Amino acid sequence: MFNCTEEIYLGEECNPCESEPVWKNGKKLFSYQEDDVEYLLEVMKKYDGALNFNCRGSGKTMEAIVLAERMKAPLVFIFCPNRLKLKWARDIKDWTGSSSAITISDPYRRYNQWFPKYDHKKDSLKMGNTGRMLASTKWFITNTEQFRNKKTVGLVNSLLDMAPGSLIIIDEAHRLRNQDTKQTQGAQSIKLINGTKMLPMTGTKVVNSTLDVFPLLNLIDGKGFPSESDFMRQYTYGYFMRGAYKPTGNRAGDHLRVQLSLRGVEHSKDEILPDLPPMTRDYIPLEMEKRQREIYQKLEDDLMIELDDGANLWAPNVLAKATRLRQVLCDPLLIGIDAESAKTSALTDVVDPTEQTIIFTAFEQYVALIIQELSYLYPDLKIGRITGKESVVQSDLMQQEFQSKRINVLVGTLKSMNEGLDLFAAEHVVFTDRWWNAATNEQAEDRAHRIGLEHPVRVSIMMVEDSFDEAMEEVIKQKKVWSNELEIREETVDRLREMRAKRGLVAA
């Protein structure tokens, strides 16, 4: 662990500003953002931080930057998903004119921008005879996973000890929803002393259940809120299975909403962006050809037989079979069988080469098939991809190329493109398949439907009739507010049984 001392130089930019900042980009916050910043500052007078649960695409990043400047924080540490680090640095530069120090992935050089003269060979932070020297900026950015790293947490705590009134920003804070993970525990070990405050931000406060908000409340009000077990009893219904608590419903929701409102802000998109151009959603019904239907039917029968034999739904082999069902519905080639795909064929009609289009899928292998098919049909079409295997710089470049319309179509996975990207140049969003919970799908849609949008957006969802697709979509709709991944899978199979019974299949 780094043992930082008073020899660390904080730099000129760390000095509190003497008056209200003048934003370098000449922009102004929307009125609701001004209200939010003022309210968050008031909340921070009472608690160790505040919560920003505003909807996705509402401009939480700008609010956080302005809040940091208004509170005159000498140091600002930003923990965010790895692919958002450059976006944060760009937005900070745009609004304040300041540069940021960003960690990189190489463990031997991770802090080379935080401490420019870091000598990893000697494990020291020397600069001549002046001792250790911190980069002359107050903005320090790293990825959320660094909460797992005791060295990082120790370093941040040492710096906070020397810089009273600093700010910790946690972007996409729903990643800390599990109280038992090292990542969440690392965040909770940050020392909020000497007036240091914490700002967790997420537009997806509930992914699985109401329990998701407990770790976030605990971060800013650990002493004033009940323990996790008390929180369970007070705000949820549920039961224990195999040592794990399985929530089944909300309790005292009105009371919890009041408690949340006292500790932060939350606005829906309709409430704060009433003039945002509309987003329409339509389902594209598809029918499998004979060969694809035969392949799908065999896999579906195998899944039902295994379940009827008493296999647990969450067993790896059962989940693997459910995944193969979904893959076959996308394209049988995903499981190594060459057969016509209803979805891949339909893309030729769904995608208009003259429109800016985003295509989402859950499967990385399908991204390559989609690009191959579209490139064959439209040789002049400019296509980009984001699957999570690209570097942060490459993903950021893809975003900029799409926004500037040098790329016409952007194809990627739901998990790699559903956070932190500004893709409001898109006119059309296509889902070849969906994720298990509504929050992930809505996050993906909101890459296009957000501040900056000047035209309507339409969302097309491909749906193979009388299949796992339909069963899954019905449950996603039912679970829009209260979604639990295992429950979704369980209820999806229940719905699939009903559909099979209507088809007169024995294994229903």
C-alpha cells in the first residue's frame, strides 16, 4: 500500500476557486440541473454524501462536475466503468478547461498519470529531492474495479487525509448493489473524513430488487440507516433458500421513497426532458423456416425433458441449454449449424443504409455474423463494432465516428454498449435479442434517447413467434419495475410451458 505523506504536492489547480466558475464551453445547466446541484449540496451538509438517481441521459455527469466546482473540492476522485474514463476526462475538459489524471490498466504503471514520476522499479514516487509529487490537477479518474484493490483504496485514503473537503464520485453505482462483494466493501472502506463527501450516481437504482439500494444508502449514511438484515425486514418480502435471501416483493415502499428523497435526487425522463423528441417501439414478428424450427424444437424439447426430470433451473447445464435456445433464434451458426436464420435474413429489410442505426445483441459471436451479412449486402456501408474486447480508446473512437456519421451502423453487445455512450445521432435502434431484465434493455435504448437528441428515434425488437423470445419478452414486461434475473428465467420457462401446451406438445 502506498504510504503518502505531507511531501505530496497537490498542485495549483487544487486550490479552491474564489468565485463561481465560468464554464469553458459557454454552456449552462438546465434549470432542473441547477436545482439538483443546489439540493445535492444541501443534502451533503447533513450526510456523508448524496445520491443522484436521475434517469439515464439526463446529464448526471455535468451535474457532478458543476457540484465539485461549487463545493470547491480540492481533490475529486471519479470511479467509473473502464470505458467511461475518457468520456469523463473529455467532459471535465469541456466544462472546466482542466486536464484529468487517468489510471491505465498496466498494474506496474497504473498511477503513472496520477504520479508522473512514479518509479515502479524502486516502488517509490520520487521527483528529484522534493519527495512525492501528485499530478497538478484535482481530477483523478480510475475504474470502478479498483475498489477491489487495497493499494488503490489506501492511496485514495492517504490523499483524502491531506485534502479536506474532497469529493468521491461513483458513476454507474448500481455495480455496487451486492453488499458482499469486495468491490462494494472497498467503496465502503473509503474514509469520508475532514468533510470529504461521496456522490454515487446511477439511472438504474434497482436492477434485481429493492435490496440493490441498500449498499448505496450505506455509503452515504452508514450510521443512520439500519443493517442489511433490518433493511430486508423493513422494506422487502422474501425467503431464504440455500443460505441466500430471495426477495419476492416490496414492503413500505412509500416510506423508502421518502428516505431516498431526503438523501438525493431522482427525476424521470418525461419529467425533466418533456421536449425530448419521441421514441417509438415496435416489435418485428418473425417466423422460422423449417430447418431452423427443427433445430430449435429439438433443443426446446431437451430443455423441458431435463427440467421434468427434476433439474434445477439455475443449474449450469440448464442455463446453457436456455442460452443455446436463444442463440439458435438469432442464427443457428452460433451453435455451429449452417441453416437459414429468420433474424439474420430480416436484417436486410430492417436496416436502412441511409439511417444511423445501432444494432444490439447479447452474443459477441453474432456481432461478427451481422457485420459479415451487412457488408456483403451493402459493400459501401460503413460499419463499426463494440463488443468489450476493444480498448477504451477504440470504443471512444467508434462512438465519435458514429456521432459524426462517418460510420453508418454500429453493432455491439448489450453488455458493452449499454452504459456511458452518447449515440444520439442514431435514428434507429435494433434489438436482435433482449437481456433478462428490463433495466439493461432500457439502458441500451437510452444510448440514443438522451440530451442532445434532435430527431425522433424508433426502436425495433425482433421477435420469433411462438418461441423463447415471446416467453422472455412477456416476463421482461412484467418485471419492468421489480426484476430478478433468476425469477425471470424461471417464469420464462413457465411461460414457455404454457405455449408448448397450446401447441399440444407432450413435455409441457
